[in-house]
Amino acid sequence: MLAALLYSGPEAAWSHYTAAEQLGLITPDSNRPVYVTIPEHRRVRRQPNLVVHRDQKWAARLAAVVPPRRTPAHAVLDIEDITRSLDRAAAVIAEACQSGRVAPAEIVRALAGRPRLRHRRSLRPIIEDVAAGSHSLLELRYLRDVERRHALPTGQRQRALDHEFTDVFYAGFELVVELDGRLHLLPRQRWRDLDRDNRATLRTESTLRYGWFDVTGRPCEAAVQVLQVLRRRAPALAAKRCGSSCPVR
């Protein structure tokens, strides 16, 4: 990795996935190439396992460290700029902010200085949702595709209770929604989930649990279930169909 940086010249800086991995913003992947960024006026001959980007505002986006590296916020935005899928871009922001090593406000400030960034118009609301407590792509998709798209009440994100956090809590309706992206392959994790559900029942709270397929493949059906529980306490609660085939009423 250092050899790639030295090869790229004295003004080269680690960036994109390489900088983000070094900073602990994202999960490392040994199959990724080394990413570096150099000033716009320079050129570097291509080499295997090395990806070189050029940046006119190279110096302004560096952290004050040696060897040179992009700031955490710009490392995240570097990744956004080469990511085609908006879902993947959202996942990177959520993971980076969840690491505690970069704040949503830092990314927003960095975004202001990158007017040509890919997905730029869509990133600001995603960052705001992450700042409000959506800590994963699954949670962001639930907020967008289940809750907002069907005009459901906005749940409280990351409610702290019993030394744990609930993904979504609907205050006044006594409903907890837990979003499980890993399908509970570990028995210990499954036991913890059941124990948490049992304690919610003891508090007279209902718990609905959804995975990736439910939220991305059946968001309308999930909205129907959430709405059914909410209407136990508010029978006249209004909702919105997201399309002609949507079962929400």
C-alpha cells in the first residue's frame, strides 16, 4: 500500500476505499485495489492493483497527516463519486457515520464544496436521515419505502432502553419495529432478539420484525402490517397508497 503511494509521486494521497478502510469507516476488503488521488496536472502510468484519481482541489481535501490521506468526509465522498448505485452510496454513508469516526455534519460541509459529485442532489437527504438515527441501508429503505411512501407516522429512531437501542419506536402506539439485515444466522443473536421481544411484550409493546426482503421486496405489505398495529390505538389514522396496486387503505 505504501509502495503504491510512493510510486504515485510525492503529492499522492490515499483516498476512496483505501483511506476509508484505514480510518475504520468501512469494513476492509483485501480484494480492493489501492486508491490514491493526485493533483489534476499530474499523470501516473497505470499499474496493476492501483487506481489513480486526479483532483483539482487536491490540497484542500487532505487531512493533516503523514503519509498524505484524504479527510474522513472526503474519503466517504470519494467513494460516493465512483458508486453507481444510490443504495450502495447510502450504505457507505450509514456505515461510515455508524463507525463514529465521521459525523454527518462533516460530510454535509464537505459536500458543499463538491458541486459535480455523483448522486449529489440525493445525498443530502440521506445524510440527514442518517443523522436522525437511521444507521444502515435497511433502516434507510424502511424509512423511505415503508414509512414515508405510505405517509405513516414518523417513528423515533434508536430509542435507548434496557442498555439497548430499538430501531424504530412509535410513541403513543406502543409499537417497536426491528430491522434485521443478517437473517439471524447466529443462535446467540436469535436468543437476544427473542429476549428483547419478550421484554417489549412485558412492557405491553408490540414488536414487528422485518428483514431485507420484507423492506425491499414487500414494502407495501410491511406498511399494511405496521398500519394495522398503529390503528389499534388510532382507528382513524390515515395513510396513503403508493400506487394503484398498493394494498394500503
